[in-house]
Amino acid sequence: MDALTPELFDTLIIANIIVALALAGVRFYIDMRRPIGRSRSIQPVDASHDEETNH
């Protein structure tokens, strides 16, 4: 571990923080572009299909 000097360690930590902030920024940008009030996981219920299965 002689190659891992305090300066290199600090550089790795700072690089990690920069990459994490960049990824968080991209995710935040994508989330802010999504329309409000619409969820992908909730699908509308087809009422005509429910009536057919009940008979």
C-alpha cells in the first residue's frame, strides 16, 4: 500500500464525489422532466373487461 499516498487517496475521494454528484444531477434532471401526477406503475382499469369476467 505504499502507492496509496494521502494525496492519491484524497484525489480518489474527490473524484468519487464528483461522479456521484454528476449521476445524481442526471437523475434529478430526468425526474424533473417527467410529468407530474402520472405514474408508470399505475395502469388504468378497463371497466368493460371487469364486467365480462364477473359473468
